Amino acid sequence: MENKLESRRPSVWSMQVRAPFKKVIAFDLLFLGLGAMIGAGILTAILHL
């Protein structure tokens, strides 16, 4: 039997992912910043109880 990892066919991910690298990094930084602000707000709320 042929192992799926050894096959020459491209994987599903390589066929579906078509986003430019700069756009991926921009969205990553955007959501990282939003998460940091939300986390800081939660931390501030907990410390002021």
C-alpha cells in the first residue's frame, strides 16, 4: 500500500491557501494587538476588584 505522505499529489492545504504573505502578517498583527488590549482590560478589571 502507498503511504499518503509519500504520494506525489499536492495536499489539500497547498491547493486552498492562496493568501499573500504580507496580508497574513497584517491580520496576524491586527488580532495580536486586539487580543493584547482585551487581555490588558481583563487584567485591569481583575486587579481593581
